[in-house]
Amino acid sequence: MSRLARTDLWMPLSILLLTWGIYLNSLGNGFHFDDTHSIVENRSIRAPGNIPRFFVDPRTFSHEPAMAMYRPVLLTSYALNYGLHRYHPWGYHLVNVVLHGLMALGVFWLLKGLGIGRLAWWGGALFGLHPIHAQAVNYISSRSELLAGLGVLAGFYLAGVAGRKKGLALGAWGIGLLSKSVAIVLIPLLAMRERFQRRENRRWKGHLPFWGMGAIYLGIITVNRFLPRSLSQEVRPLSEQIFTQLKGLVYYLLLSAMPVRLSIEHEFAVSHSPLDGAVLGSVALLGSLIYLVFRRGRGAIWARWGVGWYLIGLSLTFLVPLNVLVSEHRLYLASIGILIAVLGYLERGKTSSVLRWSACGLLLVLAVLTWERNRVWEDEFSLWGDAVARAPGMFRAQSNWGLALYERGDLDGALVAFARALELNPAYGKTWNNLGLVYEEMGRFGEALEAYEKGLELRGDLAGTHVNLGRLNFQLGKVGKGEAHLEQALEIAPLSIPARVNLGLVRQQQGRYGEAVEEYQKVLLEDPHNAEALNNLGLTYGEMGEDEMAHQALEKAVGLREDYLEAQINLKVIQLRAEGVPRREIYTQLTRDYPDRTEVWVALGEEMGRAGSWEDAGKAYARALEQDPGLQGIYLRLGGAYRHLGQLEEAIGIYESGLGVEGDSLALFNNLASAYAAVGRLAEAIDVCQKILAVDSGDARARDNLEKLVRRAAGE
């Protein structure tokens, strides 16, 4: 092999190895942010048969209908990942790293094709190692940026640089377009190339297929309403968007030159006027830069190329008003323009040894910074902790930091973070929902209800909040409200599994077993591996006397989750029942096998109650209460046992103790009112009924009891 051939091989190979090597520590990172709804909870990607749907139905992009986007190639890549790795994040990260390496290699070939020969390798290496691209690589959802960038780069090189490869160029660009609409910038990039060509070398007509394909793409997404959400709803006036992004152009340049304060969140304010000092300064700086570019001199053509590429790459940020004002991944394609301008200028001069060693030092520094940014992206805790440290005044950073703390079990820290987020933006419905989750986990059910309801006041289409509100209302005895919210969640998101599982549970506990089975079967059609639905289905079949069907469902649940203790207990009940063990003995045996499980003692108490052994039932409930004094349902059952034993004052004491637990269970209130009435404490009974109706005016039991109590008090 000749020396030239070895050099030609070494250069691209070394770029790939350097780029892939610096991202090795990203392979162990997890899913982040939008990855949850578009990958982890998106059932569409779990079946290869859905791939054709990706190209006609933008709703397949996410399990949340409001997040629909038209990115079929991106979804196809997720589906392939899922087929190979299920939900092991390393496989998804590996694809992103490979794509980024190919992108760095593409930058190398592009620079060579444009005539930047000596420094092309440095351009590819700089692109591959620069930490400004760490977000696009580490954030799996930013794969759309990688695929779109590759499509544009390949299309531009094959059509504009290599020439006579229009078919391949169109194909590569099509992949980019169907990954993210930002790939449409290829058309102005090709136009810019023709503008900078000598008249005799211009080939305007040769690019007509690209104009045609671009028009078809825009027509399809417009007619079929495949447009991104940002184009279908006004986030801010176009004038403010332009003023703000003028600042952004300079801000991105500063981040590229000094990548030391990178973050998923940046403190960046909307500019409302062209007279804003930062806007005027940015205009002055950009104007000066453009003036220098178009002056004749060494490297002027490269400066024009670079500035043009940079501005075109970021042009859509001026037209598409997104909620997030600046984001590092948006610089992914545009940053090539910076490389063209700088390296094109240096290409004309001599490359001294000092410059080479300085460049090596720069690459080393950038590599270290990228390695460290990869570590920040390890999980949600490290990512949003870093964001809060760098951008404490951004509500999204605070809100997501609160969620990360909640998932870590730091409820007090989560409360502080959510409070700060709501100070910054009290109109963000999802933060109120997350605050409700914390309150619920803390047992502060009244405050949880208020938080969920506030979230829905601000944004009524949050299916997850309807689910949370429905589930909690049902747990607190407000069955009608709970059921209504769950049904509303399904109207918003018909494929919502949490909504169907909880609605099935409502039907099951109401004794509407056929309807419960129907709900669980709908869940399993969408997600055959849903262990919770299988467990509940098994329980329902057991209540219906269909022990064989119950056994099959519960066995599947246990097989899917070996640590699913509830399903194991339920399966054992069915097995012992099949062996002819009496029901009472079944639950007695379970308390010996699982003495620390509260639900086992509750089940024993219920069985003793059905058998009329109320003293034994009371003992079982008392044991359950010792283990978990925070469950109002146990107070309700223990009080009921005392009432059956005629010990009304003891029942009242238990009910009153239950009301000291956070929450407002209407069933507990109603039973307390009945107990008060039974011992002649009519005023207290009336007061309790009035409290119930203040919480839920539609409570028929409380209304009937109040009428009877008022008549009884008047008669006395």
C-alpha cells in the first residue's frame, strides 16, 4: 500500500475512532426527558408491523396524542432498537454514537470536497470531539438531529460537490426529511452553492428535483396536518421570535468558542423590542461580521461559505417559535459553517508547528470537556441537577429537578423544587401534576387533589393528570368523580394504559366484573406484557369463580415479574383453592408465609368477616393497622368489625383516628356519622354529614342520612 493510500485511510479511520472513543462513557447513560413518552412509553415502536403506520400517522410518535410529530424514519430506528435491545438504553445510545461518528466523517469529506484539503482532518475531528454536540449525541430523542444532519450533509455532498449523483442525494436527503423537518435547509444550501459558483459552473436546473421533492414534502405535511405543534399554535409573536433569535445567533457562537457553561437549560430571555440592548449589540456584531465577510481578501470565499451555512442552518429557529429559546442540539448542523469559515481562512496560510501543537491541545481540551458532559447525562438526577446549578431561574429546570428528586424518594427536596418552578411559571400544568404526586406520596391527599385540579384548570388535555385525579378520588371514596376522570383520560388518550388499568380496577371493586375484564383485555391487546393488568385480570376471574382463567393470568404476571409479590400471593390463593383448602385456612396460611404483608392481614380480616367471625376479623385488621397506620381503608374495616361486635364507642374511636390520617375518605366520614347516630350523638352526626356534602354535594348516602338525622333531631 502506498504512503498516499495509507494516509487516505488513516485520516477517516482516526476521525471515527476518536469520535466513537470519546463517547464510550455515554453508553451506560439512561433515557431522558422526551425519551419517556416517545420511546419508553410508546407502544407503537414495540411491533415491527407498525412501521408502515409511522409514515401515515404522526400520533405514533408518542403515547401522548398532544405530542404527535411526523418523523417516521426516526420512529423506525427506535423500533429497530427495541427489536434488538428492548429497553436497554445502551443500544439506543450506541446508535447515536455511531451516527455522530459518521457525521464527523461526513464533515471531513465535505471540507475536502470544498477545497479545504490540508485542514479537513482537523475539521472532522473538531466536529466529532466538540462538547457543543454532546447534547445531540447523549439525548436519544435528538437522534432526529443526527439523522437530519446526515441527510443534509450527504445530499449536499452528492448533489453539489460530487455531482451527477442526484438519485443517491435525493434518497439520503429524503431520510433526513423524514427524520426531522429541519433537513429542508438543504434547498437554500444548494442555492447558496450555485450563487457562489462561477457563472459557467452554475447548475440551477440540476437542483430542480430537490425543489420539487421539498414542495411535495411540505405539501404532504400541510395537507395531512403533519406540521409540528409549534407551527399550529402561537407561542410568541413572530417579531419577538426574530428579535430573540438574533441574540441567539451570537449566543451560539459564544458557546462554540467557549463551551464551558453547557447545559440542557440556558437562562435566555425573550426580547420584545428591536431596541433591546442585547438585540442591538447582536445586530451590530453580525453586521460587522457580514461586512468583513464580503470584503475581498484572503479566505473571503470561505468566510462567505461559512457564514452562509451558519445562518441557513439556524434559519428555522427564526420562523418556528419553540418554548425552549435556545438549545445546543440546534447548532448541530449549523456549526459546520463555523468550521468552514475558520479552517478555510487558515487553509490559505502556512501551518506552523506551533499552530499544530496548539490544535492538538485544543482537541485534548475539547475531548475532556465532552467526556465530562457525557457524565452529566448519566441520569435525570445528574442532568437536571446540573441544569439547576447553571440556570436556576428557568422553571423547566426546576420542575424536572423536582421530578428527579421525587423519583429518588426525596419528597421534601421535590416540594422545594416544584415550589420554585411554580414561582417562575405558575401556569405550567405538568408541574402542578408532579406536585400532586409528591403530596399523594406524603399522604397529603387533600393538597394532592387541589394540585391535580389546578393542573387541569390550566391545561385540560393532560390525560395523565386525569388518571391521577381519577385514581385518587376513587381511593378516597369519591367513586363517581374518579370514574369520570378516568373516562375523560381515555377520551383524550384512548390508548392510555394507566387509565384503562385504573378504570378496570374501579369496575372490579364495584362488582362489575365483566366490564373490568373487558378493560384489562384491552390493555393486554396493546401491551401483552403488562403484569399489573394480568394480576388484576386474575383477581377478577377469581371473583367470578373462573379459577382456571385466574391461574393462567396470574402465572403470566409472576412470569413477567419475579419480584411481583402481590401476584405471587394471589396465585397462591388460587392454587390452594384448587387443592380444596378452605378459604379461611388459605388466608391463615398466607399470614404465616407473608407476615409482613399488610394486604394479607386485610384479606384474612375480610374472610373472617364473611364467615361472621368478627372478633377474629378485628384482630386481623388490628395487626394490619400496626403495620401500616397510614391506610384509611384499614380504619374503615376495623371500625366495621367493632360495630358488628356492638362495640360502637370503640368503632367511633377508630373512625376518628382514621380521620387523623391525611385524606378525606367519604366512606370513613359516612360510617362515623352512622356510628354517632347509633349512640345518639345526633349533632355530631349532622355535622359530619354536612362536611361530607361540602366535599361532594352529590353524595346520596350523606344526603339521605342528613335528612333522617334532621327529622330525628326535630322529633326529639
